[in-house]
Amino acid sequence: MDFVVQIIEQMDLDRALGDIAHIHEQIAKSEVYRGYRSLPVAASGAMGLLAAWLQPRLLGASAPPAFVAYWMASAVCAGLVGGSEIAYNYVVHDEAAARRRTRHVVGQFLPAVAAGGAITVCVARFGDAQIALLPGLWAICFGLGTFASRPYLPRASGWVALFYCAAGAALLWTARGPWPPDGWRVGGTFGAGQLLAALVLYWNLERPDRGTGW
């Protein structure tokens, strides 16, 4: 009889712990994640604009692999800058709960990054005409990643996601012309998008006199 009682008590405890975990998850979803900061995000946008300006000076009319490698390297550098404060806080300041939340929020965006990488590898096999599609595909992937993260970001981040998706569609529609694609199709799009994202973060989370936000 005592054994049965212990089993029932254990079941009740497991159920209670599960309910608590569910409550914590719902609370986390209702809170805006504050790991993204406007300054690093704006800096990543500025890097995109700089890369667009430098492309004709560094690449000229190089072969398609050089174009892909250039923008993949630029994306990695901009990503490191944009996420620098998140990484620093994760390693130095955050406690276990904050680290779990960071992993969860950043994890919402990673599938879009992985999809962009897979698309790049596949499209790069087919030559100049197909590689001209990459700027639009990258922008759409970034927009979808932003949409996936939106429940944890300020509401206005939805406009940032919409900008990326709309810009990606426009880039795909106009993906023609001489090789190589204009660097502003990549760097201009991501530069403008990241500067817009930085504005959303600052206005909703960081400005001293902020009210209800967007």
C-alpha cells in the first residue's frame, strides 16, 4: 500500500513540476527578449553597406565563387558583430535561466540561417544566372528567421521581417543583368534592414523616455 502511495505522490510531483515548467515557458513568451542591442545591430548594417561599396573595388568581374565567398564572409563578420553583445553576456554575465532563454530565442533564427547556407551551396553549383538569385533568397531567409523570432522581440520587428521578405521578392523578380550582381542588392538590402532593426530595438527597449513602444 505504501508503495502505491509513493507512486501516486511521485506522479503528482512530476505533474506539478511539469505545470511549473509550462508556466515559466508561457511567461518567457510574454516577455520581450533584451539580448539584441541596437548598437551592434546597427554596426552590422553599416558593415553590409561598406561591403556593398567595396565589392566592385575588391572583386571586379570575378567568377561566381568569388562573389559567393565574399558575401558569405561578409555575412559571418556582420553576424559576429551583430551578436557580439549576446555572446559576451552569455559567457560573462548571464545566469542559467538567461542562458536558456538566449538559446531558445537565438534557436528560433538558426533554421533560417541553415536554410540560407544550404540554398547557397546548392545554387552555387549552377553558374552565373542562378547565383544572381541568391541576394533575393538570402533576404527571404533572413525575413523568415525574423518572423520566427518575432514572439520574443518588439512588435515592430514584424515590419523588419516584412521588409526583408518584400525586398527578397523584389530582388528575385529583378534578378537579371550583367555579371556580377550589384553589391547593393545584397549589402544595401541587409544594411537598410539592420538599420531598421536597430531603430526598432532602440525605440522600444533602450530610449530613456520610451512609453508603450510600437
